[in-house]
Amino acid sequence: MVSPDLIRNVVGIVGNVISFGLFLSPVPTFWRIIKNKNVQNFKADPYLATLLNCMLWVFYGLPIVHPNSILVVTINSIGLVIEAVYLTIFFLFSDKKNKKKMGVVLATEALFMAAVALGVLLGAHTHQRRSLIVGILCVIFGTIMYSSPLTIMSQVVKTKSVEYMPLLLSVVSFLNGLCWTSYALIRFDIFITIPNGLGVLFAIMQLILYAIYYRTTPKKQDKNLELPTVAPIAKDTSIVAPVSNDDDVNSSTASHVTINITIEP
């Protein structure tokens, strides 16, 4: 008989692979930003929220906080590095207002994590208490991370366009949340179940919006397309054209001939 722990480990490995795909899914978006040298209407909110979420989950999975959670540590450590790269690119191609906002948020996140680590390690002396404190924080900020696309979803509804809500990201988010929810339910871990369950719900909402507004999204080739203007032609039009004088080819003057063109309806 296959043990629950073995099944859990297999699901966790699959979750690592899918989560890695989730972390890489915004690559086309950031390639577009680099190519255009502008962040356009893309938001940094999801990446800022994901960065903090990864830091908390890495801390949660450490042996000094919650033993036997190495698969949680591995994928979130990778995610931490990838999100840092994304935010660096976003920062480089943002305007001053966005740069200032990102700087404030990043500084706040760093100070918050330092305070959490010191408070938990110095104030809680058992794995159970440390897991409880960090787990509650993971639920709160994991929920914020998964709900951060709500800002994009509201933009989709407002503009009736899914241009800035990539389908690949929504699909992988759904698969990722589904996998980690299953992982948490095998050996019930409420702190992993709640945020990932909400992640499944929000991803389904994004997919529904994509299905609704995909057809109303302007195609790229339609942008800045101007049709030539054709002036109406009168039925009886007189065109005056200069012609050279055949009688005197050496003459420097030219006579004008009036040509009447009649277009029958």
C-alpha cells in the first residue's frame, strides 16, 4: 500500500514543477516590456505581493519553524530569485512615480520580514508556536498575493480587454493552486490549504473573464490603422492639365487644355 507521505511528496514535486512554470509564465510580458522599454499598463502589484509571499513561505518551511517542509522551501527560494529579477526589470523601465512606489513597498517588505524573523525566533520557542505564527502570516499574505490580480481583473471589466491579463498566467495559476491544495489536504495543513484554495477560486474568475472579453480585445494589427480617405468623384468633372505645345518644342511656355470627363452612373 502506498503511504500518504509518499503520495504527498510526489504531489509536492509536481507542485514544484508547476510552480516553476507559474514563476516563468510572465516571461513574455517582461520581454515585451524590455522590447518596448516601457511597462505600459502592466502593474507591479502581483510581483511585489509574490515576492513577500515567497519570503514568508521560505521562512515557514525552514526546519527551525516547520520541519519536513523542504519542498516548500525549494520552490519558494527559486520564486524569490525570479521575482527579484522581474521587479528589477520593472523598476528599470518604470517612470519616477512607479519607481518611488516600488521602492517604498520593497523597503517595507524587507523591514517587515526582518521583524517577523526576529520576533518568531526570539519570542516563540517551539515548532508548534512558530508554525502557527508564520502560518497565519502566510495565509494573510498568500491571500493578498492570489487576490492581487483583482486590480487587473477590474481593468479587464472596465476596458473590456484582456490584453494585460495573460491567459498563460491564469491557467498556470489555476493548476498551481489546485496542486498545492491537494498537497495540503493529504496531510492536512490549513495554512497551505486556505491561500491555495483561494488561488484556485481567483484563477477560475480570471479564466471566466478571459472567455467573456477575449472577443472584444483589440487585435494588435488593428492599432493605429488608418484607412486612406477617398474623395467623392463628381459625375461631371473638369480636370485642367498642363501639356506641352507640340507646335514649338523649344518654347518655354506651356498651354493648358481643359478635359471634360463625364462618368455615367
